[in-house]
Amino acid sequence: DAVVDRNVTPKNRSGMGYFVQAGYLFTDRFEWAARFGDFLPDTRKSPSLTRQQELGTGVSCYFEKHDLKLQADYTLLAGPNFKALDHTFRLQTQFFF
């Protein structure tokens, strides 16, 4: 059994944000997408949190519509003034039968 300290106040994670994405299907097989997200913490309730922004781009290649596709994307997670915090590259495929 885990011991629970009832005197410890859980950390609050308050804030608001948004995420937008746009894409363009060049042909019936090739798509490009761009993404942007922004998290604005409520520093009155969560003073340890900082603003974070996300900027990304991706490509998709559809061999058999969504049943067989290959996707790749790159995302930059940044703090205030777009100071780089983390870079992510993802490559994935989907097989559906």
C-alpha cells in the first residue's frame, strides 16, 4: 500500500492555450501540414509554469488512402521568445486490413 501524505498540496496546472493546424493535399497521395500551439499559464495559480509554444511541419504519403500511409513530422517545443527546449522527429506508418 502506498503512503499518502495528506499535508502535501498537489501542484496546480492552470492555464489556457490553443492549437491550430493547416494542411494541403497536393495530389491524391501527397499532403503537407503545418501546426502551431501556444500554452499560456496562469502564473497567479501556477507560478512555476512558463509559456510554451510548439511549431511543427509534416508530410504524408498515401499509398492506399488511409489504409496504407507513411507520415513524418518535425516539432519544435519552445519556451518564451522561441528559445528551443526540445526537438522531435517522428516517422510512422499505418497498415489497415
